[in-house]
Amino acid sequence: MAEQGLDQAEGALNDEALFENDEQDLEFDESGLELAAKEADLDYEAELEELTREGADGPAPFRSGAITPDGLIDEDFEAEIGTPSDDEETDVEFQDIADHKILEVAGDDLYGRKVIVFAACKLPPSTQINHQRLLEYMRHVLDQYVENDYVIVYFHFGLTSKNKPKLSWLIQIYKELDRKYKKNLKAWYIVHPTNFIKILWNLFKPFISVKFGRKIMYMNYLHELKEHLHFDQLVVPPLVLQHDAKLVASNKPKYPYSKDGTDAGTLPTQQYGVSLHHVKAHYGCVIPPVIQQTVDYLRQNALDIEGIFRRSANAVNLKAVQKKFNNGETIDFAAEGDEHIPAVALKIFLRDLQEPLLTFDLYQPVLRLHTVEDERKVAEVRRMLHEELPEDNYQILKVIVQLLTEVVDHSAMNKMNSSNLAIVFGPNLLWPKGQASLSSMGYLNNFARLLIDNYRQLFDR
């Protein structure tokens, strides 16, 4: 069966009509499939049994369109707790790989899940990078986030005959990135897929589990990502932007997001995607209703829920809750029947603010904290919060961090200590005007942990 699939794939790759002229030098060569099979030396029947045992409905094809709740967010939580890494020596070890910026973290998506970006166009020539070390670096990065729900955005354009890894390397990735990495991956967006990707999918399809296959979606144009991500927080490589512009100019696709109500003007009652000043002006309170209602419900009903703030929620129900909040309604979270909905609604509110709760002005001072002696850090953070953070922002932050300390107090039940919560809330409390680098994400997480661990010393007014 495997040999037949390889023959079919190789035959398709040899078809001159398969690729346009500008694609012939962009991906794996014709001999790559056969070579990969020899180098991988896989026991295909055993691999098939191992990788497909999660489902019996047959392999699912790639699909595009909206995320479906049952396909992407219905998996059970597994208590594989990790801690944010503040070991700078590990980052130094991979500095030569990190400098290429092949892998980036872009905050959270519209459902409160971490976004990991992989750009093929940033891969250097194969003679200038050790792909085994790249795999180790990928594992090092993912280890910081895989205990949370996360998504991957893969920019395929720019994979050339010079920088392509061996196909056996892709097989190795799938084998070595085991269930811990696949479990909480909720969506894998392949941007600008080519005919080669379709052939590769047909080759891999028998060896990929049904659940994993449902998580992969084609994005033919960049604007399609707007349905799922905070697109303005993505730093898209210039080569990818140029390629997308050519595709749009040539194919003239429809833009489906101009009539969804977001362009018609801001509602007076709107809370998501506006400023704290807007909410205060229309509701007459410092603490936005979204924060007050979610915090109150979580404090009373969700402190013992395993994985609270780490798990995503039903996408359809979450959108409905956001719409109700934007219409000025009070939410009956008990009727929703899912404690993760208010948790994610709170995270999304923070991330959707026009300016982060800790303000853009504090971004660089927070990053510089890692140069301050440990015994002085708490005092310096207290000074920043009391002297540089606006009073309204301070009061809102105090409410949120107080809740997080209560979650930590119940960590024996919910499996959420301050380190786990810091990974979740660090990027939602503070971000730059562009995209945060991987190194800065570690500093933001450590800062959030410091807020939680030192709540009583920092928030004394």
C-alpha cells in the first residue's frame, strides 16, 4: 500500500502540468518522496495501526472554512502541567536557529488559544542550517505552550529547492512530536497551499489520525485568517505579503468580512475590541461588565475546575456570549453549562483591547526588568504599577490578579499554579504595537508570575 502511494505521488510530481512555472523550483524534487521512504525505513503497517487507532471513520481530508466545535475543541483535558522557562541558557543554546525567526509566537487567536507561526520563506539554504537542531528548537518552543490550547499558522510560500528539508524530516517531526504536542493543537492553518501539499497529504493521509486530520485547514488568501485570528498582530513576511497580493490581483477573491457588522461602527454598548475609556464612558463604571461578571462567576463556580484558563471553549457559544456582552446584556453563565466560556471570554476581552491593560508605555520597562536584581524586582514593579499605570488600569488589574491568586490557592484541584497562569495571561496583559518575539514572551510570562506570586505586596491600595 505504501509503495503504491509513493508511486502515485511520484507519478503526479512528474506530471509537467502539475506545477505552474513559478512553482517548479519551490518545493521538493521528484525523487524526494522515494528517497524519504528509504531513509525513514518505516514499518508502514505498524505505523498505520499506531497513527489511526484514535478514530474509525476513515481519514478526513483537508478542509477550509469555519472552525467546528466538535472537530477542534472537544478533546478532554490532560494534566500534563509545565512551567514557563526562565532559563536563558536554553535560549542561548539555540540562538543560531532563533535568529532566523522561522518560528514566532503571535499572542492568542479569537478563541483564546496561543498562535505559533512557522514561515517557510525564512528557512535558510539547507547547507546553512542543521534541520535536526531546528527540530530540537521547535520542541523547545512548543514545550512552553503545548499544555495550553494552541494553533499553528504555516506560511508555505517560499519553500524552494535550496531551503527545502528532506521529506524524511517531516516524517520524523510527526513521529517525534508525540501526543503531548498533538493533543492541544486545535487548528493548523496552511496558508497558500500548493499542488504539492495536496499530493503530500494524499501520501500521508493513511498514517494520520482522523482527529489530527480534521484540524488542518487551507487558507488560500491571507484575509481568510481574519475569521480566526487577530490578523493585525501577525507579522507576515514581506515575501508572503507580495505573493498574496499577486494572488488577490489575479484571482479577485471575495472578502467575506465587510458585512459582518464590525465595519458598521462601534455600538455604544460594545465592550470587545474597544478602549477601556469607551466602556467606562458608556457603562459608568471602572471595572468593565465583562470583567466583573466573568470574575464573579469564576470565583464562585470554577476555582476547582481542572485546567481553568488553559482550555478553549465551544466557538459558537463563545461568539454568542461576546455578542450579548456587546449588546449590553447580562450573561447567565450557569445556563451556558461550561465554566471555560467565562474564562475564555475574560482572556479574549483583555486581548481585544485597543491598548493592553498594562499600556504600550510599560512594554519596554517590563522587558528591562530581567536586568534588575531579584531582590529589587518587586519594589520596581510596585513603583511601576503605582506611579506609571493609570488608576483605572490599576484597579482592573488588581481585580484580575486577585482572582488568579485564588485559582492558585485551589491548584491542588485545578492543576493551575502561578507558572501555568503566567503563560496564559502574560501575553494578554501586555504586548507591543507589533509582534512579540519569542524571547520577550518569556519576560512577559515571568512578569505575570511575579504579579501573581506577590499580589499582597504589589496591590496595597
